[in-house]
Amino acid sequence: MSRDPRPPGGRPRPVQAVFLDIGETLIDEGEIYGRWADWLGVPRHTFVAKLGALLATGGTQKDLFQYFRPGFDLDEEQRRRAAAGVPNGFGPDDLYPDARACLSGLRAQGLFVGIAGNQPVEAAEQLAALGLDADVVGISDVWGIQKPAQEFFERCAQIADVLPDRVLYVGDRVDNDIRPALAYGMRAAFLRRGPWGHIQQDDDVLRQCLFVLDDLATLPKLVADHNAA
């Protein structure tokens, strides 16, 4: 059933659905990278510094692991970590402090709220255990679609059952989140936190964003004010 796009007695709202990315939007990945550094025997500050250097020159997380362990096989290393009692993933302590209130504040407005990001299959169970206030959780490896593919954003709009220009996608990456969401016709909010949020720059793209955020605490009011204007 399609969600009613109109508040009681009002006009259709410009933003009817909000989808939020996972890593560095809802989940603080600092400790996750720290645990990988420990596993690889690399000082944490060195590991994170190299990550920043790679991102600034167009590299990726895969390049980071390959740099410190040539021939790195993620699946194999995750199996080894699990067998050693230090599995990869996230839990309640990795959730950003503003995440729960933001999700609840958006849903309280009658908006469709989704969580959707590039994550392994195991992340679905980890997110479910957090009990977050969302209508749907979308995991790339469950969907079989990864950002920045247009099909990923199309899936979000289809699940929310609203037109793309009524969907706000919130993320910390210009390349994976903001640019492809805008290209698909969605609205976008750029979140400046985490390595990508502070390293990636594209002023032309950011000027097209509905919001540029330093945290999620302000998002519910910004959306409410925008819909009321």
C-alpha cells in the first residue's frame, strides 16, 4: 500500500521518504578499523593515516588492506578472525550517539525511513540486533546491488513507494552516496563525518544538496521545516 504523501489537510510533502547510509552515517567505523589494524599488527594511527592518504589520491579500503598485507583475502581473513574470537562487524557501542534520535524524529513525522548501504550479508543481523527505528533495512550483499549503481537507489524508491524526487538520501560519501543519488533524481544530504566526509570534496555536487550536515541531530528539524515551507 502506498504511503499517503499528504499530512492531514495539507499538500504533498517535498520529502516523503528518508534513507540513511550505514558506515560513518549511522555506524562509527573507527573502532572497526582499529580492530583490523590490531589484527594485521599495524599501529592504529598508522593504519588510519594510510587510509586517509589513499582516499585523498583515489584509493579504496581494498588498497589499504593490500598495502599492509599483499594478497589480502577479505573472506579468508574474516574466517580467521571469527575462529580466533574477534569477528568483524559492529554492535551497539559502534552506533553514533545521534543515530537513534534522528531515526525516531524522522519517523515521528510520518515519513518512510530506511537504512540502506554497502554492507556484507552479516550486517543485516547486526543492524536488526540494534533495534533501530526504521521501516526497512537494505543491505547491498542481500539485494545483490551495490552503490553507486543506479539500481541501488531505484530499489530504495520502489520500497518506499514514492517518486525519486520525494526521497532524501543521507550519506558521507560524495562518490557512493551523493553524486549517484542526485543523478537518479533524488534529493541528497551530505554528512561531513568519517574519513570520506572530510576528504572528498566536490563543491558543485554539494551545492545541489538539500542539506550539508555536521551531524544527524539537526536533520529531523531541517526536514520538518523544509516540508512545512
